[in-house]
Amino acid sequence: GYRVQIYSGPDVALADTIAKHFRVWSSANIDGYIAETYTFFKAPHYRVHVGDFHARERAIEFSNLLKRRFRDSWVVYDRVNPYNVPADTTMIYIIR
């Protein structure tokens, strides 16, 4: 599946801060989908991925919404949790 990467860098504290900021921002600004955050280390960087998508197109649409706040968002191939994948008919949009 696919996820959206919003951070990649050497600072674990910054990765945790960005993940927390995403959760707060998305709960106030995105409707239709509550995206999980995943923070992990893959040498040499910490990474923050959000969301779970089967289709790359859905991940790209979500990434385009996130770019309003997280400008360096991009879609990455990743193992996803199938229970967190939104239905194909789910409308995901910015509230404001």
C-alpha cells in the first residue's frame, strides 16, 4: 500500500513533534478520515508517515491536501494496516 511521508531527518524529537502537530492539525482541519501517524527509524533518518491507502491515486489526493500545511509531503510505498484504509467512497477534504 501507500502512505504519505511528512518528515525525514536525523532528529527524533523533531519527528515526534511533527507527528503530534499533524494529529492536532488533521483533527481540526480534515474531515472524512482520521489518519494514523507512524514514526520510525530507517537508517540514517527518522521518518513520519501518515495514512494507509491501497491505491496510489488516493494517497496522492491525500498528499495534495496535506501540502497546504506540510509542504514536503510525498507518497511512499509502505506496508499498511488494512483496518485503517478508508473506503473507496470516503470523501476526504479540508474543512477550512
